[in-house]
Amino acid sequence: MAFNLTMMAHGVRAYIDITTTEAASSAIKIYPEAVIIYTIDIEPGQSFSKVFSLKDEVTAAIAKARIKYNFPIKNLSIRFDNNPLPTLEVDTPPGFKALPSKLISEPFTSIIGTSYSIMGRELFRFDLNKHHQTLVAAMSGHGKSVLLRRIANGLMSSTLPSTLSLYVIDLKNDDLVFTADRSHTKMFAYDENGAEAIIERLTLEKEERRASGVWNKRKVLMIDELAELPKRFDEPVASLMKLGRSMGFNVIAATQHPTAKQIGEQIARSFTHRFVGRVESSNAARWASGIEGSGAELLQKPGSFLYCFGGDATRLQVFSD
């Protein structure tokens, strides 16, 4: 096997146990539509960092093996993880998944994809009662807009307009335009003036709810291309995020540029949950995920994301529209 041979060639005492059919079945989980996950056994005294340092060599060995058996290598990427177990994730082509029909979602939730681990796969539900302030980050062409639309469509399908309102800022006037004439959408903006009106309206509502201590309708601010939002909105949006959990406000914001310099210091610190696809560098991956060495910059396949919360990263494949 490519991984085991690479480790042996470099004197690293780590391996994937394929000595028997039973061992291989336990160590390898194959999800053809998304990813293959291998559990790595590391011998005592051997550091995981040494295994990780051979990422390029392992990638090359896997690519060589795939070519030998006429398997595609376009967009091949691998990712190491060490929480809770040392694992190797290898992408399977081609990207995205078709949305299964007749899925039933509870109010305030949206079924957005499938999550994967060495323990198995399960549908992933985005939940406004759980995912309070959410960042969606990925480079162009890697699924950011698809995920944002999937969240919006799912929420509007599962929840009545009488209990959920959307306030949408789409500064490209592109990916979220479809929400403009939907009954859930109370305000839609595509320029700075419109964005200011939305933020002022929600700030006023926040103060009214804080004063009364009463609210009966959840309100969601959706922002596409957060990095394009003028920095003067950093403080009011961050304030909405910090107080929103107890007042029925959620912020869902998407960007290609997830560093604090690009999206604002206060906003960057206020996200509670993060969905991170491929980003441009390890530094951007650290800012986006909040996890050192998350490997988000290695995700090649469109629709592949890491769901990041509490220092953990879970592999996710997003449904297409």
C-alpha cells in the first residue's frame, strides 16, 4: 500500500493495518461519493508530526498507484487528522452530491450534506438553534455559494415565514438573488446603502428586544462576500452576533478571504461555527477554521468542507442545488 511503503522508505514507524481482511475493514472506511478514511497506527515513541511532514511524498505515492490502475488523479488531495485518532483522508472524485429526494427537515434546520468519519456517515443538518453565528469560507469554485444557497433553500423549505425572516446582503448581486422575492426575505441589498439600511434595522430590533426581553420570530442576516462589506460595519454586525444567541438573531456570512484583516477583527472573533472548504494558504485555513494545521488548504474537490467547532474538524460533502 502506498502509505505503508512511504513510511517504511523514510524510517517512520506508522502504518495502516491491512494484514487481514478484518483488520483492513476496521482500518479503512470507503465512501465512494466523497472520501476514503484510513486509521493510522503509530508505534510508541513515533511522533505524528513526522507522519504529517511526509504529506507530499504520500500524495505522490497514491497518485502513482492510481495511475497504475487507471484511476483518475485530477484534484487528488489528502489530509491528515489527529483528533481523536490519527487518520488519513483521501478524496474520491468528482465532487458535490445530488440532494436526496423527500428528505424531511425540522423547522429552523436545513439538510446540507453528509458528514464522514472513521465511525461512519450521516446526514448533516444545519440548525439555527445550534449554529448561532456561522462562517462559510472557500475559494472561488469550491462550493461556498452552493453551500450558502443550500442553507437558505433548506431553511425556507422547513420553516414558515411567520417564524423566520431573512435579511440578505449580496454585494455581487448574484448568488443570493433568488431570495429577493421570497416571502421569508424582508430586506435584500446589493450595495453599501442597502447593507447599511439592513444593519441599522437589525440593530434597532436588537435594542428593542434587549429592552423588552421578548421576541417571537427568528431573524437571520445572510451576507455573501463578507470581505467586501465596509469595515465601518464591523462593530454593529459583531454586536449583533455576540448578543444574537439569546435574542433570536443568527448571522451566516460567506467569504473567499477569511482572515481578520479582510473581514474585520470583531466579526472574525464572533463566529461560533465554521464551514471551511479549500482556501488559499495554511494561514487562511488557520483563520477560517480556528484550528492550527486543519488542512483546509488541501481540500481539492468542490463541495468538500470541514465543519469546525470546539477545536474539532469533521469532514463534510455538500449537496448540490
